[in-house]
Amino acid sequence: MPTFNEGRHPAEFLLSEANGQRSRGNITIGQNQTIVPGQVVGKITASGQYIAHDPAAADGSQVAAALALYGAVTGAGATAAISAIVREAEVNGKTLTYKAGLTQPQITQIAVDLAGVQILVR
């Protein structure tokens, strides 16, 4: 019998969020990105676009700023608009998608960054 592996579902990482749609916001994903639901994203200071969080970056995306609710794939010169958790929520840290190879101190720093926008990682 074949084995099926199911990917992440939109919002499965959410434990709670603010009333109505207050926790959610529309963000623009920058070019050349593959974003999955629950991905930690950072905001590029110069453009205001979001890309996969990278603690080694120096363009603003080194600070965790939001969590993608839906996936997006962009190519060269293309962007995509998606919904994201941008404030006032509690999330399950074990179901978030981080950049591969992060150390525990880097993951702890992501939780600190997200707490700055009132997203609590449990």
C-alpha cells in the first residue's frame, strides 16, 4: 500500500488569535520565494516585501516579522499577495516552518522577534 505524506495546512499552527480578523494582514511575498503555510517570514526594509526569514541576512529579513497563513511560489520579477498572521496570536512553535539548519538560540530569537509584534510562540 502506498504511503502518502500530507503537507502543512493553512493555519494549522494557530492556537488562538484576536477577535475578528485583527491578527491577520495582507503581505506581499518578494521574488524567488517558496513559502509554505506556517513559514516564518521577515520584512525587507527597503521594499516592504516579505521573504523567508534568514538570521544571516542584512536586509531586514533577519528579524522574524510574520507567519504565512498560505503558501506562495514566486519567480524572478514576480511577487504574490497572501494573508499572514502579523499580530496578536498564539502559535505552536513545533508546527512552524523555519529555515533549515537553525540552532536553538536562533529559534529562541525568532520567538523573541515575534513576541515584539504580539505573536506568542508556545
